Amino acid sequence: MRPYLAGANESALDHLTDYAFDLPPSQIAQAPADRRDQARLLVVDGEDLREARFADVPALLPPGALVILNDAKVIPARLWAQKPTGGQVELLAIEPANADSAASATDHTWRCMARSSKPLRAGTELLLTHRGTPAAEPRIAVQVVSGRDPAAGTVVIAFPEDPGAIMDRFGELALPPYIHRDGRQNDADRDRYQTVYARVPGAIAAPTAGLHFTGALLDEITARGHDLARLTLHVGPGTFAPIRTESIADHVMHEERFDIPEATATAIAAAHREGRPIVAVGTTCVRALESAATAPGQVSPGPGQTRLFIRPGYPFQIVSHLITNFHLPQSTLLMLVSAFSGHPRIMAAYRHAVATGFRFFSYGDAMLLTRAP
């Protein structure tokens, strides 16, 4: 992973208060737009702010763009279980316990965050069920392999068969905490909290900038002479973790796994060589590409992990344009877009978005950003 290199002006933007803004709760989107591509779009190009609809994206992309999508698929990772004593347990499946092992495909153990009245002990059997399901309904037994890891904050759970199939049967999506469903997803969430191009299961949270695309919109992008490429970065629960340090430079990022296909690395090198723009759909694509960068316009293909913290002063090597949603105040993602387009421009754009009623966060509206010189 390429290390972060501090910029000369970084210390001037090192405090959480630099990334604060007031947002009325009514502008936190609780449901997506009626149609994916009908979300509003704020275009930020230098000092210029323009309003559009997401359906206008194909016409707004710079000529000959290479558009990179994150094809991670969100899994129904929130599970409910019962101890032999009757105590209730909530689990959030994070990743395979041996994700980097060659045997991971046949290994049925997963790292999970667990919430229960008392810590889970190794050897404890849990009965998975649907939330609120009567005891007479079918259940399935899983076992705690190891208790809570103090460093990771997770336990290891062994499933009796394919964990993905069990999650599909018993699990729910782990919607962001600002989307209020009384703790339960609604019928539309399984469809709309998933991109139309999602392919590789494993993400806990959606790469939300991609939620606005339709198949027709992707077809129009290629019809206009742009190219599409893919990578996979599995978004983990740490994406919602707040910064708890006084100085943002002391914050340690959560680790996320990514995989960049050889074809995508080749396409990036060709676009850079030809002087064509590289458009990342979502901050997840930015983190993966910049983590894998070996030189301007060059990325190393294959799997990797990243804890890269992109903040003002960061020297971008790959991405020239970014499609992204609006982010939480004082969040690492707001810091990333501030590094990308310039802190004053981003904060001015956010003030404009609040004043003109844009909808915020995962189910909210979007931005098209040009990288600052």
C-alpha cells in the first residue's frame, strides 16, 4: 500500500471543526429517489457550481472518460441469535475469518461484531432466527469459535454450511444508523441499497455513489464513447466510525479489502497515456485506486488491503473526476472530497446544497467533482 504523504498546508486543516456543517435532519434521506437516475446532482468544477439531474451524467462527463465502478455486493450481514440460556444476541458478519487463505472458499468461519448482555465465550452454541420469530419456527445452530478479540472487537463464528446461504435466509442488510427503520429494513431496501452492477458479495455497506446508475444510463455512457471498468472494494462497518482524536492526523482508518482486475489496471494505464480523464464512482474506488498506485496513472492489479486516510494535502496519482454522494459532517469521507476538490470549494458546495434542499447521505443526492489543480 502506498503511504500517505503529507502536504504543506495539511496542518491548517487538521481539526474536526474544519469539517463541520449544519444539516437539518429533514435533509437526511430516509428513502431513495423514486427512480435511481432522478436524484439531484451538484456539479463542482473549480469555482463553478451547477445543478442537474443524475440522468445528465453521460452528457456531463469529460470527453473520452474511463469510468470506474465498484462492483461489491452488499450482503444481509445482520443476524439475530439466541443463547442456550435464552439471552438475545445480535451479530454483524464482517468478513471470512480466513479471508486471505486459499481455503477461504470452503472455510465457514466468519469474524462478527456481537452485541449481547454478556460477552460470548468460545464453544457457545447460538440458534439463529429471524428477529421476533416465535421459538417454534425453524432455526439453525452456529458456534462461537473464539471470544471477543480486544484489538479487532470481533468474535469468530462457525457456520454449519455456506455462510452466504445462511445470511440470505436469516439476515438483513445493515443499513446506516441514520436511516431509521425501527431497526428493520423495508421491502425496497434489498433492491435499492444495492447497485445494478453489484457482482461480488462481501460488502457490509453499499458503495452509495453507484446507487444512482441504471442499466440504461450505463449503456448511454458507453454509447457516448466513454469506457467502463470495474474493481471490488468491500465496504466495512468502519466506514461509519467517527473520528475520536483531537487531531485528525492521529486517526487510524479501518482496513478494507479490494481487488483490481488486470484489465482495469491496463485500462487506467492506457487512459493516462492518452491523456483521458479517469472518473471514480465513489470514494471506495478512490481509496482502492490510490492505495494500489505505483506511479501517476499506474496501479498494481490484484488483491490488497488499505488503511489509506486521504485528507487535504494528499497527492492524487490516478483519479481526475469523482462521482460521490454527500457525506457526514466531520467524517473521513468529507475529508477525502475536501482533499480532492479543495476544502473551501467543498464546504461552499455543501453550504449551497443545504441551502437549496439537496438530500444527504446514502439514499441522498450526488455530486460530480473535478480534482483541484
